[in-house]
Amino acid sequence: MIKLSSTASEEIKRLIQSQSQGGAEATFLRVAVAAGGCSGWSYRLAFDSKQENEDLVTEQDGVKVVCDPQSHRMLNGAEIHFEGGLQGRGFVFHNPNAANTCGCGDSFCS
């Protein structure tokens, strides 16, 4: 399972509310990985409203999180946090399946 910190959940709900055009209840967070980045795989976060039959679905703190099976194998047990501070704001992945991560934290190798 992919976990969201409370700060990540709150920020996702805020973003869904401010950006949703089809109604907040129809929007969920899609978490995935894609080939690329400086370490081999990069993290992807997007809002979506179309769920595939094979998608794995969880709900945490009122946020529906959806992940395809291939990405889930690389992200199972990962935690997503939202951090904000003087150096910037953004979502940060803590992935126990990553053998190495790049300096910026946006990509990893497994």
C-alpha cells in the first residue's frame, strides 16, 4: 500500500477542491512511476477521474489513491509527504523499494 502523510492528504484535498472541474468526488490521485529521470524511474502524481479495472485503490483521510499494478510493485510501502518551507514546497516520496535515489528526489532505481 502507498501511504499519505496527513500533510500530503490535506494538500491533495485542497488541490482537488481548487482544480476539480468534474466535481471533487470524481477526482482521485493517481500515483505511478515512469521510465526516465536521472536514476532510471521517476515518480508521477496526477489527478484523474478514470479508473482501470486492474488499478489498486485505497482511501486515506478522504483521499482516493489509485495505482496501476506495475507501478505498485515499485511503490508498495512508499510514503508520500508534503513539505513546505523556505527552500520550496512539494511532494516527497520515501520509497523503501528504491536502491538509490537522485539528489533531487524525483527519480530512483530499484
